[in-house]
Amino acid sequence: MPLTQMNTATAPPGSLITRDGQIQWAGLLFGPGTDYEIADSGLTGWADLPGLDSGDVLRPDQHGAWPGSQWSQARTVTAPIWLLPDQPSRAAAVAAQFRAATAVHSGEQWLAVRLHGETLACRARVNQRSIPQDRMFVTHGAAKATVQWVCADPRRFAVDERTERTGLPTPERGLSWDREQGLKWPLNWGDITSTGIVTAVNGGDAPANPVIEFRGPVRRPSLTRLSDGLRIEYDIRLAASDVLTIDTNAGTVTLNDSASRIHTATAWSTPEQLFQLDPGSTALAFRAEPGAVDPGASVAVTWRNAHW
């Protein structure tokens, strides 16, 4: 199977996967229907809970400890893979493709796995690789290789991004007073075209870090998590063509994908990396500086369902 050419750092995860049991890494497919079959022992570390760093503090005068925060360590995934060319003459090409896909790279790429119809992906990089050059490889071109990945972020993500958008809240039209008949009951205050509230549903079991985009025209945009009042807010004026992007995973704030504007965060604003979507539904309120409401102003919240 030829190595598919794609920008593997940014291509959608799992875009080449067509059946259960397949793994996609660096533009190459492993598993059923390929030259790279997964051994019977299968993946290790993929669905396991990673190691945890604990903030527990031992009690000096009694048994046990005071419970502290728990933070997950990196995820290590190991796969035994059979290199099985359909004929010995292709052994060198199959091995070369495998070596190219599992070479040393500093940057992370998507590692995607499909099991029972569900495809999940981690950002990873190769940590170890072993390709035995034994008699089986010399005579038949087959080898049982092993590759190990380290995922600095141990969460596994759904392949499809989800996005929710809303504008600023708009007031009702208000009561219409008829000079002859006065008010009619029930009172009609008019329809609300936008409440400024958006609900993001994280369908996984781990917190997700969204990417948030504020679009102008708007002054001092903010987004508040209604469950606990956690807020991100920026003292900046956005024109109609401006987009302020907050990556809560990287902790960056950029204007029009170029200039950093993290210094515009107000004293009320929480650190970006703490603004997460817990599993389940999260209601978020889009607000701005009091005054006229421009219907062109909006916020977009984009995330992937996250799983441990």
C-alpha cells in the first residue's frame, strides 16, 4: 500500500480509516486490509488510565493524607505490528514506508484508532521503534515490529469538531400601546432574537479545551461559564473584520491569526487554560461592554469530545 501524501500534522485525524481495528499514523494505515497487521496481543496503553500525579499531602500527626489535585501524566501507547508484504520483492518498500512513518520528529501528529465503530485520536510522537532483521525477514520479508508513541496530552478526542455560535443578547421590542384599545392581555413584549447564551455539549468523559472566536464589531468581549461564573474577558475593540481567537489548550490569544493580544485580558479574566468544558452540557454567556448591540458581533466555541 503506497504511503498517502498529506500534511499529517494538520490533516483531520482518522481520515484514511475505513474499518474497525485500523490505526492511522503519519499518512499510513496499520491493521486489516493493509501490509501492516496488528499482532494478536493488540494495542496497550490506548484505553488504559495514564499514571497520575497527586497533590496529596501526608498528615503529620495522624494516618493518611489530605487529598489534593490529581493530574494525568502522558499516555504511552504500544503496538506490535506485523510487516507482511504480499510478495518478498516488496519487502524493502514495505519496510521503508514503515520506517518513514515512524521516524524521529519533534512535532506531534494525530494517532487515530477505530474500535467497534468509534474512532478516537491523540496527538502523539514516536518514542521507540523496533524492526527485527531475523531469518523470517531475510527469507520472507515479514517481520514483527513494535512501535511506541508518547501522547503528551493523554486525552483521546473524537475526530469530528463541534461548533456552537451565538450573538450578543438583544432586548425585546417592548409593549406596543394602542391609543384606542390600550394594552391587550396577555401582554406581548416581543420576541427575543438572541439570548447571548450558547450550550456546548462535551460527549466524552474528560474535560475539553475549546477554541473560542470573538468576531466584531464588539468592545470588551467576554464569555462566562454559568455553572461557576468562570470568565474570559478582553479589553479590546474589534472591528467588523477582526477575529480574536483564544486557544484554551495552548493558552494563546491572537488577533486575526497574527498578533498576540493576551495582554488585553482583564483582571476578571481567568487563565485561558483553566477555561474548560466539563463532560456533559456547559452553558456559556456571551457579553460585551454595555451599550448598543451590533448584530454582527458573535462568538464561536469549537471543541472535540474528550475521553480518558
